[in-house]
Amino acid sequence: MKRCLICFCFLLILDGPGYSQAANATRAFYIVLNSLTKNCTVVDRMPHADTPYITVASDAIYKTRSEAEKAMQALTPCIQ
């Protein structure tokens, strides 16, 4: 019985930080450039470094999608 209680407490301790991180996460939007098609898009996840032809067009992180879309119109690689 003691072993079961100790295991249960140990699992609660390990599982606790996972709940707190999800609650504190805020959305972030990025502008990415597809170098093959020369099109920019707004995404809500940071692109992986191993993705070929996809690069981050701007180093800025935007809080809203509309803010990122306005900034995308001013970026020179995104203007066609």
C-alpha cells in the first residue's frame, strides 16, 4: 500500500509542470517564405530548421494574425 501511494505521489509530481506550461502558452505568429514559389504566408508555428525551401522571412514574432499580415505586406521578399 505504501509503495502504491509513493508511486502515485511521484507521478503527480512529474505530471504537474505539464499542466502549468499549457496554461501559460500564448499564440505567436510568424511570416515564412517559400523560396521555390516566392510566396509568404503567416503561420502559427515556428517552422522546423530541417524543412527545405521554407525560411522565416522576418525575425519578429507577432501576437495577432492581422498584425503579421500587415507586416507581411511591407516585407521586400514578400512583395511580388
